[in-house]
Amino acid sequence: MALPLYLEPRVETRPAALLREERFLRGLVGALGSPLNVVLPDQLADNVARFRAMYRKHQLSGPICFAHKANRSSALMRRLAATDASADVASLGELQHALGSGFTPDRIMATGPKTPEFLWLAARTGVTVHVDNRAELDQLAALIRSYALPRVRILLRLSAFESPGVKVLSRTSRFGTPVRELESALSAVDGHSGAVELIGVGFHLDTTSVGEKALALEGSIRAMDELRERGVSPRVVDIGGGFGVNYLAHHEQWERYTTELTRAVLGRRPPLTWRGHGYGLRDDAGTLRGSLALYPAYRPLAGEQYLDELLSAPAPSLGGRPLSTLLLENLYDLCVEPGRALVDQCGLVLARVLEVRRTEAGEHLVRLEAKADDIGLEDHGVFMDPVLIGHEDTGHGRDGGDDAVGVYLAGGLCLEAGLISRRTVFLPRLPRPGDLLAFVNTAGYVMDFQATGAQRLPVARGVAVWQDGEDGGPWQWSLDEQYWPTLRQEGQA
Ligand SMILES: *Cc1c(COP(=O)(O)O)cnc(C)c1O
């Protein structure tokens, strides 16, 4: 066949060591079923430490809040509670989970759209509330008054930042108070001063653009100045999440795959997708239209490196000095809310191969014991190959080798919606029934964000795995809900 177009995942030391443990992984799936969600709590602690090191580099302090919505796991939350990180919760259930995992209210921030119950429990326990808009502020203040609750610390979520000089596009958001309405928002806060204490401002932008975020951070620092002019002493600037993950090991593979995909859409090479699916691209009489609706899977600037870049960006309207310097000089705490970036390398989904067959058109169809919603790579637009467990060369052998093959991965449904990949996935050899595929680096959204109990098929079980001792040692596991940080010490004892 033609040269395989691999998209080899970026796998760091700890998950790479786990992938070599074929017997251990087979034992887990044998006991607990396929698909199986596996999380690596210790990796999360390492990721927190990397963000903290970047804070130190810029001499900044403040909370690193994990955006809980990225993963439901209890093991991850409990391990996180044993670090210096905080939790960003966006629902009543997430708040309860954070409290029950060991986060004290001073380490919890409530964000996102809120129900009355969520607001009440947040206020009752004294977590910081990231207030989205005027109506939410009024609702929160009314609850605090009618239940005689203590004063709640709040942050104002801002949006629609404008650049004073050159026009930089800041995308409009459904969320937050536009900065031009700050004045009236502050009057509203004044009116509720018995119920709430304003401690700062924040934003969350769903963009990869450092420029857009730098503009928002600069605007937030100016908003902090405005707060001070009104006699408030704000101390926290929250820059939200969206630091991103680099999923792929090789830039060339990403370039080549997307180039070939474009050619395939134009009919200039054999198809790379199921029944002409274009991932946002289409052929208009020989002209390419649309744009690839994909996550930029190869993303060298991600995680704490992205934070570094953002903090180093200059603030043109504030003397052109770096944003981090402005935060430091004002003694403002920096708050970040990474979801995806904090669970980078923290989990994988294992799925067993049930059947391998050829379609009438000659395509290889690999049916897995899993549903498409168990492995949301397609939904999240992340192009990344699974790893065939037990194949010596998990690195995919750059040039393929003779056994390399392109396949489509299917789930339980005999519908197109049941496809786990609508793109051709290249594997080092054709899988056999009983083989295990590992979808690595899926702890951020991909693992359980879409999981349902459709067809009365079980939702994937979750396990936490770890190694005793600093330099490896045998792998241990527990059911996700049985994991507590103390298990590690017990193992070591
Ligand atoms: C989803 C979300 C985050 C996390 O976003 P990531 O892209 O996963 O880092 C942070 N803050 C808010 C308010 C969010 O809605």
C-alpha cells in the first residue's frame, strides 16, 4: 500500500511506561471490561508543579484552578486535593465532588452558568464565585440576604475587551460583562456591598490566540485600576483556561496528514475519510472551500509554555512592559483555570478489538468493544492514532514497514454515527480480535465528556493506576472511586 500517514501521539515517560505493561493492561480490561478509562493521578500532580514553576519564573503567586469539567474522575480530584492546586467547578455536582474530595472552600472557584442550588451551596460553604453577569449578581446577593449567609468573595467575569490603539479582534462572547459596562457593574456591586466582596476580575476566552488573550489580560489590569479608583482593593486577576495540549509527536506527520486530507477532498488522491467526510472542507468544482474544523493537534506552544508566552507579552497601553511585570508590581495574584492542559498525559482509554473485516468497497473495518461516545476524539476534532498494545514498536516505525494498514474504527452501532474514526487511521499491522487499542492522552474531555448509557451498554469503568516508589516499581491500581492519595503510602509501606 501507499506510505502510511501516521499521527503518532506524544507520550511522556509515565504513560509510555504503562503502555509497555501488556499483561497488566490486559488483566485490567479482562476484569473490568472494555472500554476502560485509566487515569494517572501522579501525572496531574506533576503538571500542577510545571505550572507552579512557571509562576515562580515570573515571581507570581495565586491559585492554579483545575477546570473540573475536563474529567469526572474522583481519583484525579483527590490527588489534586493533595497538591497546592484549587478547583474550578461549573455545576452543583462538581462543587459537591470538590468538597468531598478534600478541597476546602478557600480552594474552590465557582464558574460558568449557575442554578440557584449551585449558587446557594457555593455561598453557604464560602467558595469564591466568578460572577458572570448582573442577573447572577442580583440572584447571589438575594440568596445571601434571605439565608443570612456570610459575605461571599466574588470576581467579575469581563468580556469584549477593546484595544486602545491598533484594532485587534476580540471575539464576542455569550459570557461576561462587556468592559465598557464596567462602571454600571461596579455600581451594582456597591449596591450589594453587604452581601459580596469584590476581589478582582477575570475572563475565559476559548481561543488559541496569545494576542487575543494578551489583550484581555491588559484590559483586565486596566479594569483593576478602575476598581482601585473606586476605592475597592482588588487582588486577583483570573485569566481562565485554554492553555492547550500538544497531542502529536511529529510536526511533519501533522502537516503531511492535513495536506493529504486536502488533496483527498479534491479527489487528487485516494480517500482518507469514510464516504467523503471532509471535516469542514469541501470540493467546489475543483476549488477547496470551508476550513478544517479540527483541534490543532500538533501544538508546540501549549500548557505552561503558553502561559509563559502570554505573561511575557507586552502591554502597549501600559507602557509596553510585560504583562507579568504589571501583575507583579501591583502585587496582584494570578489565577489560571486550565482544564485540558492540566490533565495532559493523565489518562487513556483501553478498548478491545472484537472483529476485523473488509467492506464491499475494500476498506478495513475494525470493530471495537466501545461506543463512539466513549472515545470522543472525533467529537473534539483531535486527530491522533491509538496505540496497538503489544506491538513492539509503539512508535509506529516512521516509514511503516510492510504490515502497515489503513483502517476505520467502528463502535457498536451499525450506523455512521457509530464510527470512532471517520478518518483513515494507520496502524503498524492489521489488528486481530482480542487485541487492545489504547487511546492515549484522552483525560481532557475525550474520555468521559460525551459518555452515555445508550443502548444499555455500560458506561466505561474508571481505574486509577500508579507506581510505587520514585523510580518506577510495579504498577498498582484501584477503582477510580476507591482511590485516595493515602493508597500510595500504604503501597510503599
Ligand atoms: C472550560 C473552561 C475552562 C477550561 O478550559 P480548557 O480549554 O480545558 O483549559 C476554564 N474556565 C472556564 C470558565 C471554562 O468554561
